[in-house]
Amino acid sequence: MHLDTVIGIDPDVDRNGVALLDCNTHALEIQTLTFPDLLDYLLYQKRQAEVTQRNVTVIVEAGWLNRGNWHIGRGQTIRAAAKTGQNTGRNEQVSRIIGQMCERYGLRYEFMRPLRKVWKGKDGKITHEELAYFTGISGHTNQEGRDAALLAWEYSGLPIKVAPVGQR
């Protein structure tokens, strides 16, 4: 199937990173949305796709697809480890509910394992400069939006170029 539009979602309890990628023009829109706003956005995009007769695929990051999801730091207290586990579980639930809502709305969706953290940002996350290098995106982006954009870009099969060493 030819891809027209890919929506990448980096789920979070507070604000979800959302990226809309037009696979034909490579235009990319990035934002963060609360859960209720995300549901409205998905319905809006479904209606737009029906009107324009374009297909939409929603890609939801699913950390729970990883074999292990351990984020315990050296010297971390039991309380801190429990809080990390609680937050991880809450984010997992958000991603699963997004999938359920896509199903309810009749949107094609897939869960995707988080991409490898190989970038120069904190904890290997992608920076704005790195994302802008291969997407052309301008303006301000936050980490959740960049992660969502990376999901959409990767899923679409568009090339991900890394800046030469001197430009990093």
C-alpha cells in the first residue's frame, strides 16, 4: 500500500508528541497534545483523509514491546525505582488506549518498538538540529515531538541522514 500520511505518536500521560508526515511532499508538522486533544486530532485527520481520499497510518510508540524496560539508575532508591515503574506503566497504558481509539475510529495503526537512542542529545535522544538536518523542519521542537517525528519518518521509509562529524 502506498503511504500518503503517517502520524507518529510518542505517548505520555501529560502531553503526547504528535507528528504528521505527508509522505508525498515530506512536509512535517510537530506538536504536543493532551490526551483529549489527541483524540480530537485523530478524528479530524480521519475526516480529512476521507475528504481528500488519502490513507492515514498512525504509528504509536510502544515501549512495552521491548524485551526489558529497566530504567533503574546506579544508586537509585527503592522509592525512585517504584516511581519510575509507575510512570512507565502509565505511559504504556496511554499507548494501548491510543491503539484502542484508533481501532474504534477505523484508523489504520501499528505499535512500534522505540527506536535506538543513537543521537547526540541527552540519553541518546535526537536533537532539534539533527532532526532538522534530514527533515528540513524549522522552528522550535520539543523532545516528545521530535521522537514522534522520528517514528513517522522511519516508518515511512524516508532516508535518515546523519550530519558529517564536523557539523554535529
